[in-house]
Amino acid sequence: MCLAVAAVLAAATFVTPSSASGDARFGVNRVNIAWLPSPERENILASIANNGIKSVRLSLTKPIDASIDAIRIAHEKGLAILLEIPLSNPAYFPAGTKPRSGHGRIWDMYRLSDISPDLFRSAVGDALKKIDQLGVPLVAVETGNEINWGAYNGDLEVKSKAKTRTARSLKELNDLQTVERGAANYVLLLKAVREQLAMTKYSAGAKVISAGLSDIPVADADRRGIDSIDPPAFTSLLQKHGLDKVVDGYGIHIYPGSGGSSSARDQHMNQALSICGTKPGGKPCWITEWGFSNKSTSCSEDDHSRERLVRATKSRFEELMQAGRVEAAYYFNWDATPYSVWRCGTLSPAGRMAVTP
């Protein structure tokens, strides 16, 4: 990584090389990079690094070897790596386990209550070992993604029809007992990640981060007909099962939206980020996704409106970082529209504001 291995292990946090122009607290996402040919992976990660960006969030998706190759390339380009482990890999579940149906409106998804911590430990441990053999120090590992709504947690319900009232709280869920069992299972996965990281040479000091929780508003959950529990309530559920004993930080996703007033966006962010280091023993947040949409596909697009939104949001993140409540923020996404900041072969104004000083 353009980051000395010893420094990473000693500090277990972001370290910016003296020659760097970027701020390593602010990175970008590049989703599904394992699905691309190796030369294309190399070109994308080179573009990210060459634009002064210091940190990237990559996923351990299938094919696993291609994901590990992307991690290798990112390291060689000098990028610090936050590794996200999706929980949709069939290898983590007993043979014959069936995912919960998405009723054709969204992908089918496995249940957290069905996952096998032992199978997960074995598969993830093998991947971390391969990464370690490449000499790559991970900055952090985030287990799962948006597990507080039904798209990524099969224990939460996808209603048979869209535009249906969804649960407003844990108590309103149709099967809270199963959701509780999944939450307990999930904390065991985090414990397994910590144990496997401790066995590595280069990533023993990596932070263990809980899944980035979604900030989907109730109205949007109803429109989709998919149960979604707000981040503070779902974090409390995980804490009940021992979350704070096994993590160094809470993952969270923030999509404030470009419509409405600035005060409404601030209220949205404050609610979602209320979990961040606000009580004794509480953990700081890692904002592993955030961003604003720009649906224009024109190379002559005006991105300055989005740039103003990004500037204000990033300023708020920096305040929370100074207060010790947030450690890092990864913009979503590098080159996947409509959130992409890499447009027509260059970094957009919003992108420069999001990830560089």
C-alpha cells in the first residue's frame, strides 16, 4: 500500500504517506470489481490511486480469487484497503440452505439465522490467509452489508406486494424471534473475523467493523414493501448480543438526498449517526457508503450542485472525526452511475471534494 506495513500494524489506523495529496480518512467504493478482467481491474485501481485517493473499499465477492487479485493490485497502487465481506456466499451456509424469496422485486437473500459460523470462519479464514501471503495489510474488515433491511438480511420480510406498510420497529416484525437469532449469529461472525485476523502477520491490527447499516426512510421501505429497521434500533439489538465486545467501529451508510432543505438533510444525518460513539463504551462510526446522485450521463454535465452538497456533508463528517465519533468515510461510488464521481475519464468536481483535501 504506499503504507509501511509496520506503521499499519502499530497504529491500526490510516496513515498517509508524506508524498500523498489525499486524505486517507476519505476513500471510495468500487463494487463488484472481481467481475471484471484483471487488466480492467488494474486500470480502475490505477485511476483511483493516480487521482490522489488513498483508501478504497473492496468486497470479497465471488469469484474469491479475483477479489483477492483486486486487493493485491490495490495494495501495489498504494491504496489502503477496507475489505467488506458479503454474507450472500453459499459457502457460509449448510448444504441445501435456501434463501428467502425476494418475490421477483429484489434478489433472493439468505437468512442470518441460517448462516454457519463454523463454515464462515473456515472460508473467510482461508481468504484472509491468502491475502496475508501476498503481504497485504488490511486497514479494516467489515462483515456484511445493510443487514438492517430485507435486501441483505433474509430474516427481514419482503412483503408479497410493493407499496405495503412495513414494520416501524423491532416489535412490529412478524418474526422477531428469528431476527434475534440472526443477530446473535451475526455477532459470532464478527468474533470469527477477529480471531482469523489475529492469526495473520500483516492484518493482525486491522479494525473489525460491523456491517454498514442502511438509512432507508420509512416511506421508502413502504414503497418497496421491504422491512427496514432504523440504525439505532438495530445497533441496540446487536449490542444486546455482545456487539461492543467484538467490534472496533460501527458501519453506517448515509444517503441524505439532494431534495428538501439543508436542515432536513442535517436531521437525517444526525438520526443515522446518533449511534456513533455517543455513550460510554460506544464505538466510533465508519461511514462505509455515502453520496449524492447525479443522473446526467453527459460529459459536459454540471456537477457543481452536487459538489456543494458533498462539501457540506464532508464538512459535517470532519467535525465528527475531530470529536472522535467518526473514523472514516468512503464515497459511493467510483464509476457506477448515478452516484459515480469518475465521469468521462476524469474525476468530477463532486469527486474531488469528496475524497481529496
